[in-house]
Amino acid sequence: MNSDPTVLRLFLCGDVMTGRGIDQVLPHPANPVLHEPHLRDAREYVELAEKTHGPIQRRPASFDYIWGEALPELERAGVDLRIINLETSITSAGTPWPGKRIHYRMHPRNIGSLSVARINACALANNHILDWGHAGLSDTLRTLNAAGIAHAGAGHDAEEAATPAVLDVVGKARVLLFSFGSVTSGIPLEWRATTVCPGVNLLDDLSKPTAVRIAAQMRRVQQPADLLIASIHWGGNWGYDIPCKQIAFAHRLVEEGVTIVHGHSSHHAKTVEVFNGHLILYGCGDFLTDYEGISGYEMFGGGLALMYLVEIDSSSGHLLSTRLVPMQMRRFRLERTSATDARRLCNLLNMHGAPFGIHACLDEDSSITLEWQ
């Protein structure tokens, strides 16, 4: 266990999509009808997964089933906080957002799939949280509140959407999680929360003035010694390029006092940077999805996921260590990857991390340790 009061240990990951096919194998599936251009029934995603990796032995699956080997990894790491990007509406009602091609939802009675993993907080400012309209968002917020899972980035109005999740690690630190969304990730402009309308905490742009403005907003609710995490949904789904605007935006946030920039949206892991002693994750990649059997993106390591196990100084927020655990979804269950796939991920991180002074080292257990200049 992590008893050192000077070290705060966090688990961070990218997109957690417990809707659609995954929801269908859990104990309380929602209506499987889809409104997608190619598939009309969520159970077809289950069939694709089973065709690829074999049958899911027990249906319905238990809530802990989908986390698989990630749960013992979290226990061994002794993390203090578990933070995810929840990219699924939690509702059995609502109307699919018109004109949107993909709509994710998980039945509220399947909230145990998050509770069992002891998730502390969810970032919600993303391009799927309003898939089932304002009613679906209201159900999502109500369900998370009832389960005692903190959240940030979406709300009944702009003030609530901008309010951080307050995570108090007794004897160590208080962490404020802020969640922001960018239209570059596909979030519709109409989803912006206003003084009179529910929605997400949407950024105006990725300019330095916007970074200065939101950092000032974060500091206004910060108490002395609070650590700030900016969780940002930005950029496209595929490709390793990091836009200059993202780099400048992240750097300015760190300069303005942000401890960690937790970026996500890309369907695969992107590079990491340590800037002024603070961690920047430009793209954490997918984590829990129902994408098994969908081909065409093998060059990006589609289907592979990373657990980010991070240690920071509980006083300064400076990064102490970062360990990555490669995972893969098989039959809708997270499993450790093969040594070959772990090496592949390590090589990709070295290739794209070199310009940022990052070096990835493959450990004997096929986890990856990051070193930085």
C-alpha cells in the first residue's frame, strides 16, 4: 500500500466506453437499438467480439469482468486516485442527438461497472456525453451522484459544467479535477453549457489567452496546496502528430499552475511530455471499448490500451515516476498484452516521444517505464 505521505499515486486512462456492446453483456442492458449508418443493433458488436476472440463464457458478465487484469494491477500499484474519461451516457431514456452518427449509452443499473473499479472521478467534457440529449445527461449526472462518483466537465448549466471534482486524499493532498472539451474532438458547438442550458464545458479555442483565462478560473477555486488536473478532450481519432496549438496550450497551463494535463480523444496512445517537471499526456488512447473485430487501424495499435500509473510529489505536484501497463480488450475484458505488442507500444513511444525528451524502457514484466530529460 502507498503509505508515504509525500507521494501521491494516480491511475489515469483514456476513453472508457461502457455503452453499446459492453452494456449488452452486463446484467442490465439498455434497449439495443442503434441509430448508426451500418449497424442497427448493439448486440452485433458482441457478435463481432466473439467472432474475433471467442465466446464470452458467462452472460450476463459480472461488473468486474470488463476490467479483468486491470484490477489486480491497480491493487498492486496502491493508487490513491482513479480518474477516467467517461465517454458514455448513462441512461435508458432520452432521444438520440439528431444528425450524430454514433450514440453511446449504458443502462443506469450497470453503474456497478464503474463502482466495482472504485473509480474516484470521471471527466465528462467529451463528444459522447450528450449522445442521448439533455435528458440523457441529466440521468448520467444523477446516476454518478447516487453512486458517489465525482465528475466534472458537464452539468445542468455552465457553472456546474465548469465546477471541478474535489478529490481529497487524506494526509496527502487535495486534487481538483477540471474537465474541458474542444470542438477539435468532434463535440458539437450546440453542446456548450450556458447559463440557461445544460451541456459541456467547451473551450473557445486552443489559444494561449484561453489557457490563461481557464487557468485563472481554476485558481479562483483553488485552496493553498491544492493540485490541479486539467483533463482535455481534444484532437482527432487517428494520427501521432501533436498540433503546435496543443503543445503551446498545455505548456501555458503548466506555467499557470496546472499539475497534470490529461489529454484524450485519440483512439490510440500518443506521446507524453514532462514540461517544467509536470506531466502532459497528449492522448491516452482508448481503454474500455467494444471495438473488437473492427479492422483498418492496425498500424496505430488498434485494440491496445495503456494504464497510466503516475507518482507525483504531493506538495509540489512534480512528476516522480510514470509506469505504463499495456492492455488489450479480449471478449470485452482487459488482459495484459503479449510481450510482442508491449514492445511495439514501447517502440512507438520512443519514436514519437524522442522530440519531447522522452525515453520508454520495457521492463521484464512487459510494463513500460518512462524516463525524461
